[in-house]
Amino acid sequence: MIMKTAVYLTACWLAGTLLAAVAIGRAKGTDPRKAGSGNPGARNAGRLFGRAAFLSVFLADAAKGAIAVLAGRLLGLPEVLGAAGGLMAVIGHIFPLSGRTGGKGVSTFIGAALFFSPSAMAGFIAGAAAAWLPARNAVLAMPGAFAAWTLALLFTGQLGDAWPLLLSASLVLLRHREDFRTAITR
């Protein structure tokens, strides 16, 4: 069990290091880590390459998190280890194998959280919408989304097994700290 878990978590991290925005950027002749905001994520890909690139990167990055959680279930691992697989995919996205700039982990987190608990994701979406309405800013809506998601996990009885995903949510928020400062001062 220990070896299977170690291989699983390592594979989740390695999958997380595959950055869809970089792959699309290569095809378009521009490295998103050196253009726009410099972030190899969906928002920057959308700004640089258009809506189709945004959607492609978002879905590919979300798939990394979703597949990590689903793979844990298929391997018969406890739910907490499936959540840990989602955490490792997020960590891989933020800190890729290449050692170069990683993304901020939002899309990968969303994929992992959605497949960990679709019902709690409804709380995330409701919290994001409620926080977005007064702020009209996606970055400023994130804390509300994460808070509502955490409450939804509590109410569904999944909070105990979700702690690795709570840690990944904290990493996502930390990666956005400069974006929060910028959004607040506008």
C-alpha cells in the first residue's frame, strides 16, 4: 500500500507539471511565461491567444486535478489519499518539474475539487457568484468561493477527508496574493 500510494502521489505531481498554456504557446510561437502576465494559466492564455485557448487550457488543467482524484478512487485508495492526489497535481502545476514558472493552480484545483465532491462544488460556485456580485472581480471572489466550498464540505460530512484540498486552496490563494493587492488598490 505504501509503494502504491507513493507511486500514485508522484504520478499526480508529475501530471500536474504538464502546463497546457505552455504547449499551446509553443504551437503559437509564444511562451506565456514570457508574455502577458507571465503566468502559464488559462487567463493569460486567453489574453494572449483568445477564448478558445482560455477554454482549452482551463479544461486541460482542470483535467489534471480531476484525473488525480479519479485515479485514487480507481486504485481503491481512501478518499483522503484521492484528495492528496489532487493536492499533488496542484503542487505540480505551481511548481513544475522544469523548475520554471508554474501556474497559480486555480483550474487544477477546480478539477480536483469538482471530482472530489460535486455537491461541495455547488457551494464553491454559489460562493464565487455571491462574492463576485459586489466586487465584480474574479480574484476578489476567490476567498468567498473557498469559504463556501469549505462550509459545503462540512455540511456534506467530507471535510475530514478533504484537508489536502483545503491545503491546495490555501496554496492557490497564496499564489494570488499580488493579484489581491492589485485588485484592492484599483
